[in-house]
Amino acid sequence: MTDSTRTKAKADGPTELTALQAALSAEYAAVYGYGVVGGRISADRRKEAQSAYDAHRAHRDALRRTVRDLGGTPRAAAAAYELPFPVPDAAAAARLAAELEDRLAAVYADLVRAADTTRRMDAAASLREAAVRAVRWRGSSVAFPGLVERATADAPPSSPGAPSAPSNAL
């Protein structure tokens, strides 16, 4: 990508601070969601859920610091988040974990696009981590993590599968 193409892509996309705030919001939702996952997941996968929960808390804290370092005020977490589907058992908990990771991959893909230098590398590493966790939870992968999921999320509200939940939805 040439410098002029990169500049044009940045001008068309979110600012770095906006993308950081979106990633922070997604990490808040992931921390909340993994609380639900941990309560429903089978004992043999509980350690994996705890590890993901801890990783998302660390990412959340790092993003809060980065937003402050850039002169912004970190967004606050919502009091609660609406789950995308009921989570009555371990199978649904694993699906929720995969969904959380897919959504994180999408916001980190946006951050890769918007960020410069070190933050871009950190965002790419976070995207990779989310993609790997999603594969572990789902048992299969997608060709371009963060992009396929975005196509569904950006679908018009009248299309099947389009999100209709409020902003505090997972």
C-alpha cells in the first residue's frame, strides 16, 4: 500500500481514537460475556474461559490507558449487556464465546486500519488472538477474521441476521 493510498484509507475510516474507543467497548462486552460463559461452560473448558476472561480484562485495561495517553476519556462500560441469544448450557456458552471473539476481531480489524506504528501491531496481535480463540471455541475458522463478520454486521436492518439490538448488546 502506498503512502497516498494509506492516507486515503485512513481518511475514509474511523480515527484512531474512535477505533480505540470501539475496541474498548468491545472488550467491556467481552469481559461481561465471558462472565456468562464461565457460569455455563463445562468443567473441561472452564480454564480456557478463565484465560480468555483474564486476557480481555488485560486488553480492556491497556485500551483505557491508550485512550487516556491520546488525550481522550475512556468510555465507561454499560451496566449490563444484552446477549445475542439465550445461553442455557455449555454448548450455547461455547457459541457465545466464539461470537464474542468474532466481534472483537471485527473491531480490531478497524483499529488495524486506523492505527499507526506500534498500536497497529498491537491491534493486529489482538485480532490474531481473537481469531485463534474463536477457532478454538467454534472448532472451525473463517478465511479473513474480522471481515466476514463485518459484512453481516453492516447488513441493512431489514435483512436476515442483521443486528437490531441496542448499543449495549454483545
